Amino acid sequence: MSDVLESILRRKAREVARRARRWEPSEARAESRGAPDALRRVDGAPRVIAEVKFRSPSAGAIRGRAAGEGARVARAYQAGGAAAVSVLADGLGFGGSPLEVRRVARAVGVPVLFKEFVLHELQLDLAVRVGASMALLLVRALPAARLHELVAACHARGLVPVVEAADEGELGVALETAATVVGVNARDLRTFRVDPARAERLIEAIPSERVAVYMSGVRSEDDLRRVRDGRADAALVGEGLMRAEEPGKRLAAWLGAMA
């Protein structure tokens, strides 16, 4: 897969351009639900941001999508110890939607991450409207100046920006922003290959005053144990849980094994 991200961003730019013609800025503000402090590790196991994701460009279909399944899985995640829930808002590539974010936000009391390829403030207004507490911003998807603008736009809306980097240069850009939560993606979004060693090395460079999130590639109890032994405050886990018959019970078992 040669630069999957570039293809997604071209599609997303077209979607945003269509919506922007009808967009009117909103003054609504998000409910934090304790983010970002909910993601900061105190001791023991890292916090887990458990993800509701039904498909991906790299893995294809991950889980069948019965009516209400996203909300059911999210409630099970919360019962299993998730500190937050991430929900894919992109439809064509990931089988998500803003409506799915709304359903999950109504089903749980923990912070909800609006996981989307954000290019414009209108997407942040949408994140607030559907009940998200946090919004993902990709360094690789945005010029540095635009990234700073969108971080500020998140703060203005009460959203917690989660700024994601994938290499050393991107991490430097992320750390120049005012974002409290900084993630390192073990998956290269150009190729969708996973490199845990690179991610672990970069996570160590995130200053202690920031919340550090290890993203992607956690598919087993051993993987989460490796994250526990490093700097990360939290791990974002999707496919490794969504493929389980009972994702919440698998999460509870993993966290129990970290004690």
C-alpha cells in the first residue's frame, strides 16, 4: 500500500469542502469528562483508550456490525476498565461515522475521542455536537501552522486535542504545540506497517508534563505489558480488542494481568 494516508486525505478534503459550503461556526463547548487527567498513569498498568473500530484499510473487516454493537462494545469497555473510548468517525475507510460517536458518547461516562482526519474547524464543531471530549489531530496530515490553529480551535471548544506523531520530526512538531496529550503511532500511516521499537523510542522523548499515548500495534497482553514497562501513560487499543468475542472481558483480563 503506497501512501494510504495521502489517498484518505484527498477524499477527506473533498468531504470537508462540500460541508464547508453550509457550515456555520458553533459556540457550543465539549464536556471534558475528566480528560486529559483520565489518561495519565498514576502507577501500575497504563490507562487504556479502547477503540470502537469495525474495519480498516489494512485489516479489512474486523468485526460484524449488528445494530447497537458500537454502544454495546463501548459499555463493555467501560466496565472492563477503559479510561476512555475512541470511536472512528470516518465511514468509507474505517466503517465509522459521527453518528456512531454520538451513540457511544451517550452510552458511556468516560471521555470519548473523536478519531477522524481533521482538516477544518467544522469537524471540531461536529465532534462537540456528537458528544466527544477529545479530537485527534495528525501531524502528518497538516502543515505546522494549521496544526497550531486546530489545537487552539480545540481548546476554544473545550475539546482536548490529541496530537499524533509517527516519527522524530513529527514528534518535534507535536511538542511545539499547546497540546497536553501527545501520541506516537506505532503504525506508519503511509504504509500501515507497525514498528513497535520506533514507537517505544519516541515515547521516551515526550516530557513528563505531557500525557504520552502509545497508539496502534497492541494486540495481546504481552504487547500491553511492554507498553507498561515504558514511558507511556496510556495505550490506544483497537483491533486487538475488537476481534475478541467479548472485547470488554478481554480488556479486563489484560488489565488484571498488569497488576
